[in-house]
Amino acid sequence: MCSGFFNISTILATLLVGIAVRLLDDYIDRQQDEFLGLVTSWRYLQGAGLVYAMVALALGIRLAPMWGAALFFAAYGVGMVADPNSMLPSRLSGGMEFMLASALAVVVGGWDLGLAALSLMLGIDILDDCIDWAQEKRIVSGGNWASLYGRTPALFLGSFAILSSLALSWREAAWGLFWGGCFLVASWLREERR
């Protein structure tokens, strides 16, 4: 397979893990999305979306084991930051699960890939929150970065997180930013069509 920036394994692994995270996020948010009238993958795929998410995740990790696994754990950890005090079925708080998932991202990916994945996912999550907050017809949760800190500080923090990820591991983070940007644009376009 190609080496360098256009490493097909890294490109496809990043896309596949991104698809897995998107499908899982749609599953987790299905009740809120249905209440808001959003059309997500859950509406079309129902329970099959979980199976497709597992297939995409398995393939992504197979193609680029360290980066794929670090990216998934980072996405999981960043997802727990929204409500760090909530108690989860694991009997751990969201903050504790964030710490555990972040540690796993670093263990499986090493310092550079693990921290790059965490910074990247944090940056994309913050930018997604800024898009949600900017759309007046969307109800944002209490854990939304833009509503908590203001849109400008959130944009600054999200941009800083993404630049940090690029500094840590530019090839992987650049593809994560590319595919993450595609997912954000698709989400924004879906919202605009409502």
C-alpha cells in the first residue's frame, strides 16, 4: 500500500472508524433526534446500524491498528466529557469513563497518536457544537461547548485542539480532519434542508 500522506490504510481506517462513531452516535442520540425531527442513520438502519458500526470499526482497526483504535477510544472519551458527573451503567461517572478511554487511546496508540486522536476528536466535537448552537431551530444540550463558553471561545479552543493534533501526528490528523469535516458538512446540510 502507498506510504506517506496518501497511505490508503490510514485513509480508509480513518473513514471507517468515523463511520462507526457516526452510527453509534446516531444510535445513542436516537430519542433526542426523533424528538427534534432529525433524519439520521438510525431512522433508516434501526438495529442494523449497530452491526454496521461494528463491521466498520473492525475493518478500520484492522487496516491501521494503532491509529484506528486510538481514534475510537478518543471519540468515546470525548463523548463522555459532555456530562462528566452523570453515573453510567458501568457505575462510573462520565468523567471517569473519559479518563479511562483517554488512557486507552494513549496505551494503544502511543503518546503521539493517542494525544493526536484525543485533540482531533475534541476539536471536531467543539466545532460540531458550534454548528448546533448556530442553528436556532436545534435545541442544544447543557454540555454544548458553544452554549457553555460562548461561540468565539469555543471556536478558538476547537481550532487550537485541531492544530495540536496536526502538530502531534499530522498525517493521521489531517485525514481525520478531512473526514470529520465531511461528516460536519453533511450534518450541516441535513439540518439546512429541514
